[in-house]
Amino acid sequence: VLFIETGFGADQHGQNATKAAQRACRNAIEFNSIPSIAGLIPGGYADMVLRVTLAVPLGYALTLDLDKVRTVFPYGTCHFSVVEGGAAFSSGIALSALGDLNDDMIIVIAHVVVG
């Protein structure tokens, strides 16, 4: 393991767990630069392995599209685990124009292990 990062992402309208997971993963990695990967991992960035755990609110994991979440990571091979967690809170309003089915705001937490 070279480093571990965590992040969170929310979808305030539309109850889209995939969008929240993409935002969580982007939040976890967006402020990092790892210029030494090429020297630390045989094969460099192409052979880097990412183990990503996503904590998703109960009932929303079934809607998660991991292929779309994978697009957040520009390098390496991703292995995903999805666990119950995150949160679903009231956004205070349901707006059908934004695709809301209810007033839930979906929050996903990402734990990204790079090695």
C-alpha cells in the first residue's frame, strides 16, 4: 500500500448513487499527485492497483453503476467493494424537474487504497 485516501460525494436531487460515488471518488483523489508511481510499481501507472470501497446508503447500492464510477480513475486497475453506509438525508424538497423520486439526498463515502 502506497497511500490511502477518503472522500465523500452527494447527489442532492435525483437519488443517483452512481453520481454520488463518482463525486466521492473524485474527492478522494483530486488533490493528489503521485509522480513516484513509475519508480515504485513495476509497470508504472498502467499496473497500479486501486482497491475502492464505497459506503452506499441502504437500498441505493442496487442502482450503482461501477463501470461509470471506474471512469473517475485515469490509471490502474480498480477492484470495488460496496458496503452499507453513507447516508440518505432529506434535501428538504423533491423536485420532479430534477428527477427526484423523493426528497432524499444521497451521500456516498469512498475509501481508495493505492498500491
